[in-house]
Amino acid sequence: MHSPLPAADRAEIAGAVVEIRSIGPRRDIVQRGDRPEHIHVVLSGMACCYRLLQDGGRQIVAFLLPGDLCDLQFTGRMEYSVATLNTCEVALLSREAFQELAQRRGALALALLRVNAIEASTLREWLVAMGHGPAERQMAHLFCELHARFSSLGLTNTRSCSLPLTQNDLADTLGLSLVHANRTIMQLRNRGLITWKGGVLTILDLEALRNFAEFSPDYLQVLPPSFQPKDSSPGIVVRAPYRGSWGPQLLPHSGGETVPPIA
């Protein structure tokens, strides 16, 4: 459903994996100012990219799902930190080997260009939503986007998905106070659009929620299942940090799903 790579390319990238780590919830994977030796790829679980502010606040700038690249930058220091939201399995790839592969493998280079293009379109989408939309519509838009991303990975049961977020996380994503975030969630519940209980988000009326949020998934650029090269095999999707930045299939699926479908 995303930008697939030939099996030979994915095999080479899998060869660049130096370690796979299990990292507990609410722990940093990388920190702002670091110069990571490796590229980190989320294999299971959910993480976020964030910045700490001078007043002690936090701004979450992206959510990472299975297959997302945490730190795709080849020069300079990290501009943001990356932390787990629940237990995550993370693959560490040799940065030098990955960069060499991107220079040598045209399909990978094109896929990374596509990732960058989707990052830009996603950023524009969020600038519009946060610049002109009320809090209730912004939160509805976020829920629609996360549901679309989980659905593309097969991690929903049509209406529900596991969402290991707190109200603080939502507040820090949308730039709201905790009280305002709580009130906004209640407003969406009272409209009969969502329920969120026990870490499970259920969208009661997806079409109504999308209409209310003025949400269209086009900017996520999810490709149809038929878009698969003949020599491809099941693999995990690797994406860049911005919300919904769909990218190439690179690594064999680890088999574990920390964010499972809801029965």
C-alpha cells in the first residue's frame, strides 16, 4: 500500500541493520543535539518526535508508527528528540551504509525523495489546520489522520485502533492546555463522533468525523495494494518523521505488533 522496493534492495538494507532493541515506554530513543551514529527504525510500537521549550513545555511535532524512520538526516545535529509512547522494537541501521545505499540504489533514492515531498505536503496540511481551525476541528483532524495511518498498516478493526496517548500528549501536539484538550475530547464525544477509553480510539462515524475535520487523506499519498513490484515480498514500511509520511518497504516484518488490531 506504500512505495515498495524490489526485494534485492530491501535485502541490502536489512544487511545494514546492526542491532534490534526493545525500548520501554516514555523513554528517549535519540535526543535533540545528538549526532546519532545509526538510523533508527520503529519496527513495532508508537513513538513521537518532540521539542522541549524554554518555559518547560513540550511540543510534539510527529507521531511514528511501525516502519517509520526516526532520524533521517545525514548531516548536523538532531533538531528534535524522539521518545517511545509504549514499548517499541527499534532497528538500528548503519548510517554510513544506508547513505551509501541511497547513492547507489536508484529506487531507494526516489523513494526517499517521495518521502520528502510527503513531509512537505503534511506540514502544509498541519499549518492550515493549526493556523485557522478551532481546537475541536484540529483534534478531529488528528484522529482522522492517525486512524488512516493505522488502517494502512492493518492495525484497525475498521472503527477502532489502539492509541497509547495521554491527554497531555494531545495537548502538547495541538498547543492546548490540558483543560482545553480535555474539554475538546468531551465535545467530540458529545457529538457522537468518537469514544476514547482504555487506550482505544473508536470512531463512531468516520464519514461524519472526516467531514467535520475537513479531512482528506490525499496528502498521505497511500498507494493501492496493486502497486507492488513482481519481486517484492512482505516487508515493513519505512517512513520519515512527519505525520503520515509514507515511504518505501525496506525491512522484513519483525512479526511483533506492539500496537495490535482491536478484536
